[in-house]
Amino acid sequence: MLSSPLCADKPAVCILLIAMAQVAGQEDGEKTTALKDLLSRIDLDELMKKDEPPFTFPKTLEEFEYAFNDYGQLRHTKTGDAFIFNAREDLHRWNQKRYEALGEIVTQHVYELLEKKCNMTKAILPVDAAVDEPTSFIYLSPDALSNPSKLLVLIQGSGVVRAGQWARRLIINQDLDSGTQIPFITRAMEEGYSVIILNPNENYLEVEKSSKSSTQPPTTEPSDEPAEKKERKDDKEGKKRREFYEKYRNPQKETETERIPIRENGSSEEHVLYVWDHFVAKAAAKHVFIVAHSYGGLSFVELMNLREAEVRNKVCAVALTDSAHNMWLQETSKSTQEWMQQHCCNWVSSPEPLDTPLDSMLPDCPRVSAGTERHELTSWMSFNSIFKFFSEVAEAKEDEEAEETSNTVTTRSSSLKGKHQDL
């Protein structure tokens, strides 16, 4: 049986068949007991690692034989097919590593689009970074700090997404418009906004562990206990499992790494606070507008907790998309809750039509439907509604400021007239 095509293609299945054959011919009760014992001793995840190909993947889209077409869709350059995750059967871990490798290439492609298509530039964080310390970066439009009118700040959720992305899965499986922040950037620039793109998930530098640290045996307390006695303490059942699948596995060893945190940017919350203090708060724009997706909403609420007065003074409106914030768990003040009810709107995943008002059990900002039940699509589906919301707030703000200016001029005119009459 081991020489059959089935065993060659699917060794894990073959091993199961051999083992099950060993219990054939027994009584039903004995079969059931034997099968249960067999399955309890098999680690299928380890068996699936049999004959894994090396974790070496292409470094460019061209080498992957993929490219984005005129519609922003990722397609195979030879077949025209969409990306296929299961490139090899029964090799889930290898397929996942391949997907992650493609994801890193996509991230670099998005950076190129931000710089070439959107004319954005990188700003290194921390701003006073030493030459040899880990750094991150954000993207700024040319007028990000000098535009006196409007500034748009974009904050994505947690995970693998980096600056300029809402969802990697959408970029790979759907298109660039739905998965990146580029439509928000271009629309904002057309309407006179400057733009700052945050990078809240770039929190550390990952480096390979040195051979000394990885090969050095762990230090243990000396013991006078005989070796035979210590061996008897081992878990016999665990030993049986290891012996069973060790014969068949040949997994790829992954490189051991360690993470060096980026100063004052070690988490999404730290990053948002840092960018506020060093960029947004110093920007010339009178009116700041924010779009925050998923965990980005939680990070914004944390910013409110720490910089409430500044945010209230500078931010006009906040569009949240399926935000992960929680007023109670984050212990927001009553004044913050009241401000968010007046200046924020949360487009959430829902089967209801776009912009349908939804009830909220919490003392929260207004919630409306994003017109989709898919969490990662909420930003893209509410795209037009968000800019309509911002436009209405901006117009109201301009009318308010015009009225204040008019009142000031009228007051000064009346004052001068009174002084003239006195004279």
C-alpha cells in the first residue's frame, strides 16, 4: 500500500489507512476502543508536515507570475485567474506561508502607489531616532502640515495591514479600491484636504536570533535525583505520540526571531498618540477629520482619554467603520461620550441598507449600517457616505465661522458708531 499513488500523494491518509487496517477483524467494541486510542495518539498537524517543500518564495509580483490589471484586480499573468490559496493539496502551512510572502510583496506595492500615484512622502518615527535604533514611518501629503483648511487622518485596524491598507485580503482577492486607502486619499486631495496616513501595526523590528542564543541549552538547577527516576516521571502517553509521528514527519524548521519594539510606537494606541503629538497637533489645518477602522477606533478613543481638550478643539468629525472601541471598558469621561455623540458616526457591518440608523445599547456615537455584513468591507462600502458626512460638517463649520465673523464686525461697527456720537 505504501507504494500506491495515494500514499505518494497523501502520506497522512495512507498512515491512517494502515493503522485502521491493523484493528480490522476485531470485535466491534474492541475496534472502537482501538480506533479511539489510535486517533488520540496521532497529531494530524504534524503528519501534514510530511515532505513539506522549502519555505522559499518569489520576491516580486513578476516572479509570482501575478499582476494588478486595469481594474486593480490581482490576476495570474498567464492564466488570468484570481489568486488561489490552496496551491498544493494537504499543505496548509506551506500555502499559508506562500500567502504571507505574497502579502509582503503587496504591502511594498501599496507603498509604491502611495509615493508615485498619490505623491505621499515618508516621515520616520520616532522623529529623533538614532541611526541604529528601530524605526517606523507614516505617510504625509506635501501640504500635510501647511494646509490651513482641512486635514484628513486615516487609521486602519490591527493585524498585518500597514500604511495605506484597510484589508490585505481584499487587495489580494478583490481589488485595490476596496482594500487600500488610496480612494480616500485621492478624493480628499480633490476636495482640498491634506492627508496623514498612520501605520499603527509597525510596532517592532523583527530580527533573527543569534546562533548562540538559539543553540544555548537552557540553564537548569542541578539535581541529585537519579536519571532512571527522572525518566519514569516523563509522560508516557506523550512519549508514545511523539514516537508514532516522528517516523513520518519531515517539517521545515522556521527561523527563530526576536522583536525589538519601536520607541513610543510599541502599540497602536502609542502610535496614534505619538503621531497626534508630533504631527496632527502641529498641523496648520483649522479642521481635522478622521477615518478609523476597527481597532483604529479603539485607539482613537484612547487618544480622546489622554488628549480630550486638544481633540475637541481641533477635530471636527470622526468616521468610524465597524469600530472596536468600548466606552465602558475604556472608561471614557462623560464629556467625551457627549462629544462623540455629536461629532462621530460609526458605520457598522449590518444586513440593513447603507446609512440605515441602528440602535445602540451603549452611551455611544450614532451607528448606521455600512451596507455589508463583511467587517473588512465596511470602510469601502461607506466611502461616499463618509465624505458626504464630512462635507456637511465642514459646511456647517464654515457657516458658523462666517456668522461669528459677521457678528464681530457688527459689534465693532456699533462700538465705533457709539464713540463717534459721543464725540
